[in-house]
Amino acid sequence: VWRGNAEVSNTMIPPGILGSAGDMIEGTTSDLDMAKQILEEAGWVEGSDGIREKEGRQLKLTMIVGFPSAEIHRPMPELVQAQLRDAGIDMEIVQTPDTATYEARLQTLEGDLWAEAGSQNDGNPCFLPDLLFYTPAPDADPESAMYGNAFAPGTEFDQHIDDCRSAVTTEEVQQAAAMAMKVLIDDEVVVIPLAGTFRLFGASTKVTGFEAHPSGVNQRWGAVTIEE
């Protein structure tokens, strides 16, 4: 799908930032037979069109695609759609035109799956899970709290993030971050990692002074020049 410009990842951040602590995160495996068995046991029976049904209702999910843009995810949604259909699950793909529309749907929970390409903006391994999934305060600003209101897994995760915030060594930070993401990915399945994508740049040989940075928000262009 990514034509060699990504790597398999069991976590939601670059695994190297977690060090050896990242080994505790198992990630999500693909087991079609087990998926079918779980659905059968839950009473979802395959219909004539291959989509499972229960009590007169078809098993259908909606994936909202739009952060940071719908274009950046293609053709991943169609791949997931095909994989889910193999298990008897129908999936509608909704591509939002911009971040504002995507976040508006998130605030009202108009969807089941949310496709995002996250960004590791600094060297803190807790940065992204802390930003998105820590339980917000009751009086928190709705916009800043929308991810937490939608997806926060609860007290165990919050405690690991608290440990990460107060840690004083690199190893302690990595351990706390890995344990927090184990809750997100392995235990609660709030996050399903698909791939770690590479940041790509294209430049003419006339461009000088360019140094690529892995974080888009930290990319600097002040030293870039073009030779005549």
C-alpha cells in the first residue's frame, strides 16, 4: 500500500524512541479465522451478500478519513475495507475535506473508526499518547478535550502517563510510555497501528543547505538556498 515507504509497527510512535521497553507492546495481528469465530459466537451470522447480520441489522462500520488530510491515507482505507469484508463486516469510507470537518465529526462521534497519521513532534515518547488520550478534566475546553472525551481508556492509562511526566531518567520515561501504549493497543484496542510511514522529501541537485527533520513542525528552511 505504501510502496516501500513505510515499515510494520506495533506502536503509535517510532519504536526506536521507546528503546527495549517497546518490546512489551504486542500490537495487532491479523487472524481472519479467529475474527469469524468471535463474530459467530456473538451472534453475527453471514448473510446472503456476505455481510453479517444480527436481529435484522447488518454489521457495518464507518471510517472517517481526514487527518491531516484524506489524500495522505490513500489507498489504506480501501485495504481495510476489503479486509473487514473478508470477515463479513461492511465499512463505509467517509473522506472529510479538511481538519475542521474531521474534528467536528469527532466531537459528535459521527463514526466508528478514525484514520489518522500521527506526528512525533519531539523526543518525549509520551507526547502523543498524553496529548490525545489522557482523561480530560470535566471543565476542559471541548476542542482540546475531544480526543480524551471520545477515546480515553481510563485510570490505568492515566497513571502510566503521570509516571511518564514525573520520570527523571530516559529508561523510566520509556517504560512508562510503553506501559501506557500497551493499555491503548493491547488491552483496550483504542489504537490499531497500521504502519510507520516515512517522511519523504524531493529536491533538485541545485538545492543546498537542506537538512531533513523527522518532525514536520520542526522542519527549518532558513538555510536552504538554490544555486543558479
